[in-house]
Amino acid sequence: MLSKINSFGLNGVKGYRVDVEVHVTHGMPRFDIVGLPDASVKESKERVISAVKNSSFDFQPKKYTINLAPADIRKEGAMYDLPIALGILSAVGQLKGKKNLAEFVVIGELSLNGEIRQVKGILPIIIAARSEGIKNIIVPKGNENEASFIEGVSVFAFAHLCEVVEFLKGNLSIEAIETRDIALYLGEEGKYREDFKFVKGQVFAKRAIEVAAAGSHNIILIGPPGGGKTMLAKCLPSILPDLTVSEALETTKIHSIAGALDDEVGIVTVRPFRTPHHTASKFSLTGGGIGAKPGEVSLAHNGVLFLDEMPEYPRSVLEILRQPIEDNKITISRAAISVEYPANFMLVASMNPCPCGNKGSKTECVCTPMLVQRYLSRLSGPLLESVDPYLQSSVC
């Protein structure tokens, strides 16, 4: 008894097809998952068995072999729970109905009681499925808002395994999610909490920020503590152009994969503003870890990356920024995977003019010339070259 369910995996911001093949035979009871599964995929065994039993389906003690093809690409995440469960039910003859399974892509994580939980990366998966000509997609109910922005496909959202089975049998009628127009959610008034129009004074610094925003240039704000550097930086996104539809989709892909997407809206509607702490590691900035997830430079794509008190960041972390600033992308290479993420961001940094921060202000500076030179030398020449000298603006 053999069945096959269409599913998808993720490689960076691109989806690729995964065939979930299920073979059930008589013999010593076993449940094997092959095809380079990671730990979360291997653990789907317990989730699937419990979900099938608790959904009042018959789970017989047989030999189950699940293959995730292509077998030479590592599979990660819990998104294969639902296709595995449907593949088992189809293989043992409990899923016979009017719907043709070959016409559907199935994505979803299962809880032990059969409920379907939302997963990350639904948007790039749906786009990849559409490009391969598959127009019917089954997703978790929690991903409904995110999935509603893709045209040309029929997306069906479900909350429980039983609902999916009844739908595929033809016993339950559910309409596809209504497609929403992305353009209606872009360019809304009052979308920024910090707005540039409310900034009073700071004429020189404001002019420098306006020039930087007009040409998407990088900028460094230099001034004493309390001069308004952080406030000005936070107001910068409010004078940037509104996201285009293609930019919104591309940005949403990255945030969806990282699990940083607002589920209520389902799409990124404003330019990102990312401000990592100065204790951030190289991997949190560039991306990596399990599954090579996107880092801050990618989450700031089409937006602003703000480094507050830039000299306080480790020099090794700052030097990493040189490559994505030049190439507008970053490649994360690990032993078993190589992933490329877009990283076209505007770098905004702030710093004090000296360690005590009072140089050039009315308060007396207590720093020696050597201390000032040592402080400023934390920023390398090649990194400073990415910032136009005229946009190294003073804030007083």
C-alpha cells in the first residue's frame, strides 16, 4: 500500500517541492522516516500517531516507511506532520473520496489531539507551488492571513485533521480563502509611531537625514549623549518611500521564515527598522544556526538597520557588514547547507565624539587625544568608506 502527498520545503527564501511517500506493509510494527530528516521531523512520528488516534481514525500496528524526496536535501521543521498523516490514512484506505490528492500541496504541524498548528514560511511556499503549476494548497488556520495575499491559487485553511479528511472525501464544503489586495495595506496614514514631521530643531542633522533618505545612503550621527541621535534615527522610516507590492512580498518572505511576522496582518506593510543590541553576535547579525535562519541584516531588507553607539559593537561584528552593504545580499554557508538571503538595507549608526561624549559640547571633555583616537579607531577605514563623508553628521 503506497501513497504520495505533495508538500514543500524551504531553502532560504525559496521553496522546493518535497514528495511525502508513505509505504505501509505487514510485519514487525515500525515507523521509519527517511530522506535526511532533522530532529523535529523525526519527532513527527509521535505527533502523527497521537493525532491520528485522537482524531478517531484507526491506526493499525504495521510497518510504516515514510520517504521525504528528494532524499539528498535535509528536511527541517514540523511542516510535514499533516502530509505524513494524510499519506498514512490514504495508504491504509481511510482517505478515499472525490478530491484528487495529487492536485493539492499540504503543509501543517499537528498537535497530539489532531489540531493543526501554524508554521513558518507559508508565503514563499505558496509562491513556489504556484510557479510549479499547483493551484490548490492546504494550510493551517493560523496562516490564513499570510496566505490570503497570493493571487492565482486556491488556499484552504483548516484547524483540525478531521476537517481536512472530510474535505478531501467530499463530505465537507469549504471555500478557498478570499484573496486580499496588498496595495490596500500599504501607505496607510499614522503607521509610524515616531514621525519625522514632529522633530523640532536639529536643522543640520535633519537635512543630512533627508539627503540620506532621498538617495538611500548610509549615515552616521555623531554627538553627545541626549542630543537626539536615536530619536532622529527612529523617525527616519517615516520619510522613506512606501513599500511597493514586490518589496512588501519580498520582505514578508524573510520575516515569515524567521517567525517575526505579525499574524493578524499577515504581511509587512512598513519598512523594517531593526536595532540589534551592541552585544549581538556575528550569527545573530548575519543569520545562521539551525536551518540557517535569516539574521538582522536580512530582516532589515528594504528598511533600516540602526546601530546605536556603533563603536561599542565588537569590531569583528562590524566588519561583517561590509559584504552585505556592497552586495545587497548575504550568503550563509554551513557544512550541510548554503543559503542566500537579500540584505538591501540602509545603515544608520550613532556614536559619541569621544569616550566621555562631551567633546565639542558645552560640557568639558576629560578624554585625552590618545583615548579619543583609540575610541574612533574601533571603526575601520573600509567600513567608514561605505558612509559618504558629508553624511557623517554632527548632532548637538
